[in-house]
Amino acid sequence: MSDIIYNVDDIKTALNPVLHGYKVKRAMLFVSYVKGLANEKSDVDLLVDS
């Protein structure tokens, strides 16, 4: 596990090519990262509509 706490822009940049590669219609980030409560133990929660 990493000690890095990502910001929303970092997550978007990392996921964008993957989501486009799978022709995802919409992806929503939620929980700790959206609320600004992420810490080094947080996971990235996504709702994906394909």
C-alpha cells in the first residue's frame, strides 16, 4: 500500500485513458476523496456506467 494521498485531478488523469479504452459512458468518484477526507489508507471508490 502507498502512503500517497492523491487529489481528484491526479485520479482523473490516471483513469482517463483506461475509461476511454473501455468506452465507459460515465464514472463517478465518491466517498473520502470527494469529501476531502482521504488519508493514506483510503481507497478510490468509483461508480462506473459502461
